Amino acid sequence: MSEKELVPKEDEISLDDGMENMPPEVRHMMRAMSVTMRSGPPESPIAKHITPDHIMKTIENEGKNDSRKFWLTVIFVIASLLTLGFVILMFRNAPEVLIPILTLLFGGGLGFGGGYGIGKSKRGD
């Protein structure tokens, strides 16, 4: 296809008052731009094959993924509390051992949580 076939003739496009006084090259370029703008963005080959069923399946899978993340978080919190409770029960009569262990657990937990949060914010999750 040649450029002349892509660009409509001058009588097919109504020219504004300001465009009538422009040089022919500029008018030609403006007409070509208007044709490009009317045609819209090119359609993806994949978009032709997507059906509403695909979209619904994707939404369902996202819901399942969110549910999995929630339950993994709940399990992690319960395991952490059980570990903390076990440590406190084991060393409740030895504060010289319990305090450094609790300091290590809380410091490590806060460091891990802070690093995870910073990484998550950088990823944009």
C-alpha cells in the first residue's frame, strides 16, 4: 500500500480555518496524523482469542491465590507464637538465658519483617 492510498484526499477531511493557510507539506502531515489517530492502536493477536471464560478463570485464580497468602500468613503467625511460648516455658526459671533469647527472637523477627516489607514495597506487591 502506498502513502497516497493511506492518506485520504483533501476533500475527504474538513480542514479547519487555520489549516487552509498552512503549507501543503504541513497539511499533508496533519492529514496523515489524523488518519493514524482514527485507526486506533493495533490489536494484539492474543486479544482476539480471549473470551469471558478466560477472564472469569483469571479472577477465580486470583481469589484462590489471595486465600493461600492469607492462610500462609495465619500459619506463620501461629507457628511464631507457639515458638515464643515454648521458649518462654522452657527458660522461665532462667532469666539470664531467657532475656538474650527473647532479644534475639524479637530482633531477628523485626529485622526479617522490616526487610520483607522493604522488599515488598520495592516490588510493588
